[in-house]
Amino acid sequence: DSIRRRLDQATIPALAGSVAADPKYIVIGGAAVDSKGNTWIVDRTAVNGFHIVQLKGDGTAIYRSSMSDGRLTNILIDRYDTKWFANAEPSDKPSTGLLYFNEDSSVSGTRALGGWGSIADGLPSNTILSLALDLDGDVCVGTDLGVAIFTDPRSPKTSKTAYIPLRGQTIQAIAIDAVNNKWAGTKEGVNVLNSDGTQLLAQYSVLTTNG
């Protein structure tokens, strides 16, 4: 209901543009708030390399670099304040894998990399289109070949599994409802899965909804 802080190319330090030719062309991939009230913002492909902005409660902005070229399209924060990043859109699908960041290095395997971690093996695909946090605290990751579920986000590399009913489908969006069912938006329509992702409860498409 009010402007908390304005960040743009004139800010000191600047919120960098996404292309060198036009500093004013800034693409925000997503924003999320952690448990401490910090707002985390994705500055997609920022030319200065600072792809993540941490906006603190007092309005102070901290700029952080990432492990990638900054092609980050969305952000999700889990119950442990780990930041998870999507890297793709339906029209632009790189295969750079899943990135996550926890500034406290509380996630297994991140301490040596300054809080960063990545996964490029064992996912349905390394093209990450969508993210959702379910009511159990599990992190749902939508790819262009299905969904991966992380049942213990503190140990991402050892806690992932797949939603079998969605194998091979392009998961462009995921939403969690009040009973923890998963609603997955695909190219063909919407699929609804039960809370643990083992059963397909409903399918909504052009055909099944009469257009």
C-alpha cells in the first residue's frame, strides 16, 4: 500500500540492467520474503553480475552475485530461508540445472560455495520452469519433463523424488491448495494430484471443460 524503496539504474549502487545497451531495461524475475522480513529479488541477467538483491527491513539493499550467468526467472523461499531459483520460461528453456542459496550455509554441501548449491543430476530435466512450497514444507520443482519433489530441503541432493503421474510433461506452473493437493499447469491443461503426488485426481483441458 506504499512504496518501501525504489531500486533502479540510478540507485547507488545501481540495480543493473539486463542488457548492456540499455541500463534502464531491468527484468525482475521474481521476489519473495523470508522469515526475517527480508525481500529477495531476482535481477535477471544483470550486466554487473549482481543477480540477487536482498532488501532488508530498514530499506538497505545488499547485492549478491550468483553461481550462474544470472538467467534466473523466479524465486521461492522455503521454511529454512533457502532461496530456490527457476531458470527457464516456456519460450526460453536453458538446461543449466537447479540453483539454491542459503546465506547461513545451513543446507548440506553449501558451506564451501558461500551458501550456494546446484543440482544437475537426478532431476526429470535441468530446465526449471516453476516452483512451489507445499503445506508439509516440501519444495516442488516443475521442469519441462515432470516434477521433482524435495522432501527435506536441508539435504536437496539426497531427498528428491519424482511425481510419477506427471512424468514427461512440461510443468509451466504449480500451485498448492488448502488440502495440499498439487495443481500443475501444463501445455495440455491443468492436472490435479493428491498431497503426496502419487494419484491423479482430475484433469482440466479444452476437451474436458467443453472449451
